[in-house]
Amino acid sequence: MSSHSIPQSSAASLIERQLPVDPASRPDNIGVPPVPARKRGKCMTRRTGQNPRVRVGKRASGEKYFFFQYWIDVPGQEERKRQTEVVGLVSHITRSEAERKKQDFISKLELNSDDYRIPSSQTFAGAVTHYREVFAPRMHRGSTFSIKDGLLKNHLEADWNDVPIEHVNIDSVNEWAWKKRQAGVSWMTIKDALRTMQRVLSAFSKDGKPPFSQAGLAIPERDKLQMKIGSRQKVSFSWSQAQQIAEQVRKLDGLGSARREQYATAILLTAGAGVRSSELLALRVNDLDFEASTLRVDESSDQRNAGKIGPCKNVTAYRTVLLRDTEGQRAMWELRRFLGNASNPNALVFHSKRGGPLL
């Protein structure tokens, strides 16, 4: 054998690498299952982009033209839509020029760009369904959900249900807000409705963020001024006024002495501690510390649900209120005198004759 000869086994393997060999002809070979064909559809745009072929069409008059077809994603729909673009007449441009025009057109649409945002097929109605069936029962009290649901039904669903979620932005919100304002709806109601809208959309999104901020709400300066004036006109009472009201309550003939004292004490404690009425009516004896002059707020009375005692309105509502100033000390003194020697630490401070929450 010469130095340049190739062994028979090596030659055989070389031939196998160069020529196709039927795997079934090998007894020790395990057949590889066939690769399933990729399903064509909307995902093809996302995965590989689009590079449509330039074709030649013919009109009824016999005139020929270059054209191509491409797919676009339609907001609010799962299926894509096919579009046809005519590049030019065959008699006026060459196929190379038609290819170049096609590339320029696709580039301007940014269909193959990394920045291309595929429209969502979800609408506001889907977000509302998720909010009502999943989010609200877990995260909201009954009274809170009742208010939010009223805003959805009265102000949001009729206008937004069929709108794709990606179309909800500060521009569309401002346009909607202005139409509601023209219909006579107050800015306070509009802002409350938009807060509900933000909660619905943030609960439905993966990142938990709403698609717009109320900081961009276009409220005319005149309306802003009117809102400030209106907020100053809200009813509020000073400590001296609260004392006068309590004294008048104690003089009412239509109430029993126990009820008069209960209402007067509640008025003074509300003014001295600055708690919500729902928090005041949920106070228990063990929430009070007369030595430290504090009261603990960790429950709330749901006045829309027969005064049911439950969790507070939100996380920040859980707190301990320190009453060390003159007004707070007087309120705690009135409260201690009202309770006397209360023996049940779990009893409500302000309760009905049967021991239930006041309404």
C-alpha cells in the first residue's frame, strides 16, 4: 500500500459524509421523529419579521404592475389583516427598483424593528371583567367596591368598553374628560372615575402600572381655581365649635341620657383625634391606652353593610394616634368618664343597645 492510499474504512466513512444515506438502512439507528411544521399566523411577524415577495399583477385593461402584500396587527383583534401595496407599473420601473421601494416602505412601517409594538387584543371590557371577578373580591372591601363599580357603570363602561387597552393614554383620557365636562360632570367626579380606571388597568397589567398619570390631566386654570375655592368651603369644625355642639347634644330632650352622652363623647373624640367616623365606630376598649394617651386604629365600620366591622380602608389607615395636646387630653378625659369601668376589652366603645356597631 502506498503512503497516499486511504484505508477502506476511512473511504467508506468519507463517502457516507458526502452522499445521503437512508437512516432506515441502518439496523442500529433509531429514527428521529419528524419536526412538526411551524404554525403560520400572527407570531410569524414577531419571530422572523416580514420580507414579502414582489409580484406582478395585471389589471382588466391588460396593464401590468408590481405589488406586494404584508400583514399588519389590528388593535383589539387576534387575527392579522393582510394589506396590498402597489409599487409601480412594470412599464415604468424595473424589478430591482420595485424591490428597493418595497424595502423602503417596510422600513418606514417599522414592522421588522425591535421597537415595533404589537397591539394588544385586549380591550377595557376585559380589564373590567378581571377587576370585578378576580381583583376586587380579594383586595377591596364591599363598600369600596360598591363605589368603584358605580363609577364604572355610570361613567366608564359606556365610553371605554370596546377601546383596546393600548389606546388608553393621556391624550384619549383628556379628550374623554373634556366631553364629560361639557356634559356637566364635575371635575371631582371625573378624577374619581379616572382613579377607578387606573386601578382597573393596573390590576390587569403585568407590571401593575396604569397607562397614564393624572398629572397630565388638562384641567383649565379657571376650573382649578373653582376647585380650590370649593375645597375651602367644605364643612369643618374647630375644637371650640365641637365643644359647643357636644353641649347642645347633651341638652337634647328627644334622646335618653346614655345616648346623649355617647354622641357628645363621639363628637369630642372625633375632633380631638382626627379619625374617620368609620374608624371611630370600630374602636374597641382594648384599642385605648389612657396612660399613654393613645388610641389604635386597626378596624373600620362599613356603613354600607350594616356597620360590619372589618379591615381599614387602606394600609396607611392602620396607625396609633397620640393625644398629648390640650384638646386630645380633654377628649381622652371625656372618653374615660364615658366608659367608666368597662369590663369587656373586646367591646365596641360606641355601640348599640344590643352591643352591635352604631349606624
